Amino acid sequence: MASIPFLLSVILILVVGTNAGRIAIYWGQDGREVTLAQTCATGNYAFVNIAYLPTFGNGQNPQINLAGHCDPTTNGCTRFSSEIQSCQSSGIKVMLSIGGAVGSYSLSSTDDARQVATYLWNNFLGGQSSSRPLGAAVLDGIDFDIIRGTTQHWDELARFLSQFSKPGKKVYLTAAPQCPFPDAYMGAALKTGLFDYVWVQFFNNPLAQCQYSSGNLLDLVNSWKKWTAAIPATNFFLGLPASSDAARSGFIPAADLTSKVLPAIKGSAKYGGVMLWSKYYDDKTGYSSSIKSSV
């Protein structure tokens, strides 16, 4: 018979996993937000995207940037290894997000995509390297937040990364395309069917008629249907700002989200939950806590 401490630990893991619901959060781009360990300890999130690796590809030396959290040039970000492992022990998937709005990244060729995939495997996933920026922790996968640079070879990067999956240790692939369909940068990659979770950014696209505004639900719902019908991914998440200050447009008050928007899309077989940008803004507003029971 299992010991009582063992049973209690199993129950704790199950409870945390259950309470986490289906909310994904971006962490790492504001030094004022709480720590990674504190983020996971809230029990609000099922996925944490560590943002960003904004420099890679085309012969560049890859460089992680976690804003004010640590200095990667002095190996200061390796201290997050134990926090990553703590998150994972609670059933939370921790991803490395590559790309972002500010950075220097592109893929120049198939071979470049292969080299970047190998770098990601050896330095953040299950491979071996003497210079792992986040230490020994093995992340669960790679999040594609590609909104600049080249439109080429992202599908090849996804294929190369997926080849590292092994029985018992899958390399998850996630993506954060903009809501205008098809996505200008990741359209081909998303069509591969290799992405497990897609959190579409239904914000910062006010002219594209794909986001919620002033009670207008139709544009968002029509865009949601287009995405879920056309892209062969397992789960889709509604990507939103956690505060009106977190984006130029697209913020949905929690009351509107829970009473109008979520009921309109949760019937979808591919509905997975809500993605929020970002932890700093969620700290300020408590948005995830206010919607968690409805997600």
C-alpha cells in the first residue's frame, strides 16, 4: 500500500492540474512580474511560455532575452532550471517561445532550419550542450511566435523539431499566429498538422475584422470558425491581452468574456482554452483568476 505522504503528493498534483484549467500564459518579458515558480504555484495555468529567444537563424549566435529577469551573458538565466522543473512536477507544460515582436530572427534555408532545430534540441530540450541558457531543465517544447523576418522554412523547422519526439517524451509544438487568416508568417507551418496547441492572437488587429470590439461578437466567432476548420491542430486557444494596457486593441472585459464570448466558441470540438499576454499584466488585473472557472 502506498504511504500517506505519497498519496498526498499525488492528490496535490491532481488538484493543481485540475485547477489550472486550460489557460496559457506568457512569462519573461517584464522583470516586474512574479517569478516563474510563483506563476506556476497560482494553479491558474496549464501552459507557461517562456519568452523569448528573439535572436537566431541566418548564421546568428542564438540569444535568449528574459527582459529584467536575468542576464544570459553571465549564465544568469540557468537559475530558472529548478523553477521550470517545479512547474513541470505540477503537470504544467513549459515551452520556450521563439520570435516575438522585437528581435532578429529568420531562416535562410532548409539547412538553417535544421541547424536551429538542433540548437533548440541540444540547448533547451532533451539534447546535450555545455551552454544551456536555462540550465539542465528539459522544456516540454517550442512555441512559435513568428511575426517578423522571413516567411520561409518555418514548416521545415517544425518538421525537424517533431523528429526529436520519442516514446514517453514528446516535443510539443505550439504557435501564436495573428487572427487574420491565413497567418502571414506561419501559414505553411500550421498546415503541417504538427502543432499541438495554437493560441491565436485575437488582439492588435483592429482593421482585420477578426477580434472582439464593443460588443461585436460576430467578427471573432467567424474568425475562430475559420481557424479551427482550416488548421489541423489538436486544440485552439483564444489569445487575449490580460489588461487593456497589454495591447493596442482586442481587450475583452472578463464579464463579457465569460458571459458572451466563451459560450459562443466553447462548443467547438477544438476548443482548448484561453491564452493571455502576459504574466505581468495578469499580476496587475487578476484576469486569469476572474475567468478560470469559466474557461
